[in-house]
Amino acid sequence: MKRETVKFGMRNKVRDYYGKIAVQVQKKESFGSLACCGGERKLTQIYDKSKLGELPENAVEASLGCADPIRFAELKEGETVLDLGSGGGINVFMAAKHVGESGMVYGLDMTDEMLELAERNRKTMGAGNVRFIKGFIEDIPLEDKTVDVIISNCVINLSDSKERVASEAYRVLKSGGRLAIADIISLKEVSAKMREAAAAWCGCLGGTISAAEYSDILRSAGFENIEVRTEHVYTGEILEEYFLKDRYLSDTIDRKYLDEAGGAFAGAFIKAVKP
């Protein structure tokens, strides 16, 4: 059956931005504080420090997430895992250790530079149970019912069609398969101008939806046992640290919108099961 065609206005902007980050990581250059609301926030606040030490330096430096989906994915040996928006591969490599040699972890990304970085990291790790593939989270290049677990780290909020992402995730998951996603959600309504300003921050905040909307999208796709749990709220002080220190974004941000955004967004863990 022919699938619906969807236009994605944010896609090229996101791809270009994260492509630049991948290049800078490989050149050992600083890329500022933006990491989809992860930024200068210490990685040890997100990940177990001992686990970070087991990974290639470039995988850690290119980490652009806001939480650790592996914490609640409950991965088992032998499972097949798909990471949506895998970047430099940090969550892929962590998942690979959990599923072992009998398992497989796919990292899906649309950015050539990130895929190149991730593949270099895979070779450094010698990870035979990892494969990085190019594609879009709205059109996953895997067969139906081939994945046990889908993870993602603050990527789905960047999509212009979260409904399509949910539908595709449902399609590739096996019966009984599950989602374990870290993402950014909205906690309160903000002005249209604030949304426009947030979209200029690479969509990390501009593309967010509420917990109720997230649940409705997953339910409409067919998922059950849906849970959206707020983990940390982004205060004005935190957002200032993330965005005003970023050398690419600081000149574009009107401080009054940053003030309005305080307390309007939060990192969340999202879980769901395909019956």
C-alpha cells in the first residue's frame, strides 16, 4: 500500500545543524551548549559515569539528548533494538552491551556526517551487533514486525509529523514490542511568538507537545500501557545556560521569550507497548 506523503519543513534545518555538530566533534572543536536541551548539562547527570568511560570519546562528545532511555528500556539479551535519531551512537552502544552478541541494535539517522561519525565509533568499539542505517524516523527502512524495542533520545520532538513517527514505530515493532523514549514535552501554553522563537533554537522546544497529546498520538497508532512521566522541568535559568551560551543561537534569541519559556517545557520518559 502506498504511504501518505508528508512535507517536513524542519528536516533540512535540523539535518544541517546536527551535521555541523558532527563535523566539529570530529575536528575536536567545541560546538557550544545546545544539545536538544541537553547541552552543558553534565552527561553524568544523564548517564552512569562508569558506562560513559566504556564508550568512544566522539560518541560521548556528540551526545545530544536530554535523558537516558536505556535506564527504563529494560533491554534483554538477544533483543533487536532500534534507536531513532542515533547521532554519534551513544545510546546504540549502550544498548548493544545489554542485548549482547545474540542481539542487534540499529541506529537510524538522516544526517550523513553523524552516520560517518557513528560508523567510525562502531569500528573503534568493534561492535559486531550494531548497524547504522540512513533514513527518516517518519519512514523507517526496516520490515514490519522486526524490532523488539524502540528507543529515542529527544528526537521525535524535532519531527513535523509525530503521528507518522508513531505509526512507523508501531509497524516495525513485534507484537509485545515496546517504546522507551526520552523527549521534551510542553507543560503549559506559550505565545505564538514564543513558539517561533523556540523553533529558531533548532526546534528543540518549538516542536514540543503536551503529555496528553503525546499519549493520544501513541494511542491512535495502536499502542497500549502508555506512560508519560516528567523527569525535569526547564527553568528560565536552565534555558539561559543552554541557549545564551551557544555561539550559533545567542544572537537570535530575544530574552523576553526566554523568560516566558521558563517552566513551560520538561524532559520526560515515554513508555508504550504494542499489543
